Amino acid sequence: MSQIKLISRASRVLSVSGAAVRTELSGTVLQSQGNHTSIRTMASDQKKALTLETMNPHVKKLQYAVRGPLVIRAAELEKEIEKGAQKPFKRVIKANIGDAHAMGQKPITFIRQVVACVSDPTLLECDLYPSDVKERAKGILAACAGQSVGAYTMSHGIELIRRHVAEYIEQRDGHKANWQDICLSGGASGGIKNCLQLLCNHKIDGKDTAVLIPIPQYPLYSASLAEYGLEQVGYYLDEDHNWALDINELERAFTDGSKTHAVRAIVVINPGNPTGQVLTRSNIEDIIKFAQKHSLFVFADEVYQDNVYDKDSKFYSFKKVMTEMGAPYNKVELASFMSISKGYVGECGLRGAWMELCNLDPEVQAHLYKAISAMLCSTTLGQTAVDCVVKPPKPGEPSYELWHKEKTAILDSLKKRAQMIATFNTMDGFSCNVVQGAMYAFPRIQLSPKAIEAAAAAKKLPDVFYAFKLLEETGICVVPGSGFGQRPGTYHFRTTILPQPQQLQDMLDVFRGFHQKFTKEYS
């Protein structure tokens, strides 16, 4: 057996197994096996091209609460339970994200059948699916290069589907839509980020660019603004009036933000995420007048337009209202966004969406399309699902009855769950506005000085501290309100209404017990 002479006090034996010895000393590895010894120099002192000091500072600044530390811990808890660990709960309820299918919603049959047929055209030769499904699949395949969804499409999407989206918008709003202003994207987030990039001209009149976003807001916006080096200027929604948008608050935010930044755009989420409100038509008119007055680009996030549950509420698109207001308001620059991830469809994983562009400078729009072309195209299966959403089966067609039954059942169930979430108002220490639309509630919680002190001792924000305690003791994963923004001194969390009715009722019952225990512990 060979012998190894240690030549440095920094040496340490890494492993010993029979006649094999592996020793590391100051960046050098000596390996001995029988009578053979080899020396290998390690690259432990290799200079890194990327460090925390040299990486993009905007990426370090980026935060995305919906998939943050709480969600990571929730995934760890799931694995611990799978391995037999004993917890005070049997399963983790991920109420942190609007992922309908993950929470038990069933796919719409017509959509999945069309997707199946375009994926496997041999299905078109059998009698497994209805004739309208096969006709739809044949039309989409004919619009694909090589008649295959495995081929690239035009960067902005398949022309046939863009035309169908324009027809859908015309039927919805009663006004003309130009298919060439429609761009298909990989989820609404893809289109939103593409448009935000247009604003990355940092110095306008000597000021950096900023965007008005609602507080609370969906963290995609704060994260994307941070990623692109843009600044956010928050305007507060009025919680005391069911998260209404007060035009005076918009003016305040714009005036304050303009002192240090060039405020060039405004984001409006309708129906609201995380707040669940639906804007009135007059409210939308006020926003459009405000945007026209200050020459702002409007981002209209309308992905929940099918999710309106309140009998006194109605969805109006910004495009429709703007058009009907006439000059000069019908010339406001607008990008509106819609997605198949929400609504009654919930096909989050297929990544299908579209945006409609209104009143952009033609040269600017050309450059936007050029930038989009660098990413090639959104998924063809996502585009296929978009086609099924904007052009669903018609009465009399073979798939219509089942499609209508499934759609109605899903929306009725979501309405029931939106009403169930009002249970929070029966719990001491909670207040929760009516969920008029979308898929979320944003309850406000009262936290005692002792709980706030305990959070500080744990080096957590108070609502984050509460959410972690909730997760560890009940298995319920929500998102702290601080991840969305909230008025100073108030504490909230966002929960989806997507758990199926019985699971949602169980969750609310567990919530009641947890909050009583938490309040007693920190009273």
C-alpha cells in the first residue's frame, strides 16, 4: 500500500475506504488507490465571472412574493410529509397562487380534445372526438408551417388565431379590432414585460422613468420594474370603499412621483388582483381622462374579465370605454392583456395569452414586434388553447352542450367560493371586502404589539411572521400583504378562492382556530 506524506497543515482527509484515500490540501487533491497515487489541482481559487458584486443589480433587487420563501417552505413540508414526518396537518394547502388545476379544477373537454388532435393528428382519422373538434384542429394545423405544431409560428402568433382574437374582441366590445394589433404571448406576463421594456429609456428631461402601479398590486409589476431598472410609484386603492380607485389619489401619486421621476405609464388591474374588486364604468372613464391629461401609456390587465361574481358589478374593457368616450380620449396609448390561465379555463401550464395594442406610434409598434421576434414565438399548444377560448363551440355544434355545462359549473362554483370567503368577516381580528371578481381575497388582520415585537425578534415583517406561523401549524400557504404593498401600519394576506368548496370550508375552519390561538398567544 502506498504512503502519502502530508506537506501542509491545511490538509484534510476527505474519505477513507479500504485502501483508497482521498486528501485535499490547499487546492490540490491526492488520490491513492493501492500502489497508485495521482495528484490533481483543483480550481478552488478560480476567479468567478459573476459574483454578488458584479451581477446585474436589478436582478438582486427583484422580489416575487407569490413564489417566495413561504412557497419554498411549503414545498419542503410536502416532502417531509411524504417521508412520514408527523405534522399537525395532513396536507399543505397552496392558497398562494391562482393555479386552478393544481387546486382540483378539471380541464375544459373541448380545449383538451383540440390540443390532443393538433398534437397527434392520427386522432383525426378515428371516431374518438366530435366533428367540430377535428375541424378546429385541422384548421389550426393548416395554419402551421408543415401542418405541424412542432414548427415555429410567426413571432406574434398564428395569423388565423390572431384574426379569431380580433373577432372575439369585436363581439365583446361592439367595436372594430385590427388583427394586426393582436400579439399572442406566453402568458399575459410575457406581453406585459415586452411592453414594459419599451419604457427603458432612463433619462427623460433628466429624470429616470417611473410607472404608476396600484397598491396592493400583483408582484409581477414590482418585480419587472425592478428587473428593468424602472421605478414604481404607488397609488393606494381605497380599502374602506371596497378597494375603489380614487382619482384624487391618482393625482397625488402622479404629482409626488413627478418630483423625482418621469412618470410615463399607469397599470390598472381589473378585476383586481389581489383585491377582487371590479371597476365601475365611470371609474374607468376617470382613469382614461387622467391618462390623457398626463400623456400616460395605459397597461390594462384584464385577465380576470370572465371572473365577475357580484350581481351589481360588470366588466367593461378599457378599449370599449375609451372608444366610446370619443376624441381626444380614444387616442390614449393602451395595451390590454388577456390570458387562458384565468377565467373559467385555468390552463396555466399551456402559457397562452394575447395583448391588443391601441394607438401606438406605428414605428414604436414595429420595434416592439422586432423585439418579440427575438424570442421566436409563444407555444403552439398555448396558441391552440387561445383559439378555443376566443372561438368556443356554438349552439348546435356537437361540443356545445358539454362546453357550456363545464363552463357554467366552474363559474358557478367560483361564485359560491367568492361568497364563502366572506366567512373571514365573522372571525375576530379580520375584515375582508366582498370579492366582486377575480380569484382572490385580501383580508386585513389585526396584530397585537406583542405579535409585532415577536416578528421583529424573528427578523420578519409582522405579516410574514404571521404567515409562517400559519404555514408551520396548519399547512396553509398564503402570501403576506407586504409582498403586494399595503398602507403603512396595516397587515393583510392574499388567499385564492381556488380550493374546491369542501377544502375551502375546511381551510376557513382551520383559519378560525389558528387565529384564535395566535391571538391568545400574543395577546
